[in-house]
Amino acid sequence: MKHCEHCNVEIIDSKSNCPLCGKSIDNENDGSNLYYPKYSFEPDKREPVIKILEKLSLLAVILSMAVNLFTDHIISWSLYVIIGFLLLWVLILRPIKKQFTLAQILTRLVFYLTAFMIFLELYTQTWGWGVMYAIPFTWLGFAIISGIFTLANGYVNFEMFKPMFMLTFLSLISFILLVCFNCEVVWPTLVAFLVSITEIILMFMFRFKRSIRSIKRDFGF
């Protein structure tokens, strides 16, 4: 049996030409490799855009530092530009490039935004607003977002466990430090800790109940 690759038809008789297109099929193969799939790998269209943005970010950082040193002879306001573009690369460009999951993105956001707000407090010497208000409420917001996505998944996987565990750990350490240093406002940190630890407990509870139901079903109880 002969095969016409152009028309994708099988020819039963001994004709040397395809009856549809007239193409000679004497030198065609016998169809033994017709069922191997043909894969076409398309290049990632985001890669050139990300490279351009990385180069522009680096150029902007260099120019801002040069202008800052030329005008003020020290690095002052350009440090904000450096930190801003660093956050752009860490929180936006790299997750897009590496195709991070939602849990990985939330974990990085929690860590780097916390570090950024602490940097702002130390650099501007306005200690208090970030540690007692901005950071705890940021943690609380991420805890609520993680809980919503965990609830949407039916508590059947641990994808959001990592960001929730980081929120619980950070809020606990922060609460202990605030109490030790006799800070006036500690309730936002306590609320963030209670919400995150509650979500972790609920995750394990729902996972445990699901396992018990599965065991009872398998053994006919």
C-alpha cells in the first residue's frame, strides 16, 4: 500500500501517481512513519520584551546614580530608584520569565515588600509606621488572599502552605519583638498571626477529614 503525503490518502492499487493530485509516489515511503507526531516549538515571545526591559532598567539605574553623584556628590535619592527597579525585576520580570506559580509569587511579595518597608523606615528614620501598621496590614491582606485561593481549591492541596507558613512565622516573630520592646500598638500583628495560623489549622483539618472519608469509603465503613 502506497501513501500520498500531499493528500494524506492511502492508494491500494499499484499506481505510481496519486489519483487526486497526480504526484508521483514511487519514491514515497510505505507509511511506516506516518503516525509520529510533528512538534513545532515556538519561541517565547516574552523573552525579547523582558530582555529589553532589563536593559532599560539597568540604564535607568546607571543614569540616576550618575546624575545623583554629579549634583549631590552622594547617593541619596537614586537609592530609591535602585530599590524600585530591583523590586520590578524580582517581583514582576523574574516571575514572568520563570513562570512562577501563584504561591511562589505571593511568597516573594510577602518577603520583599516587608524588607522594602523596613528599609524605608531605616533610611528615612521614621521608625514605627511600618512595623506597627503597614507591615502587619500587608501580611493580613496576603493571608486573606491566600485563604481565598486555598478555599477555592477546596483545601485539597498545599500550594498556599508556603506563603501562609511564612506569614505565620513572620507575624509571630514580629509580635514577640513588639511586646519585648514595649511598643504601643501590637494588635495588627496579632490579628495577622491569628488569621494566618487559623488558615493553616483549617487546611490540615479539611485535609484530615478528606482522608478519613476516603479510608471509610475504601474499606466499606
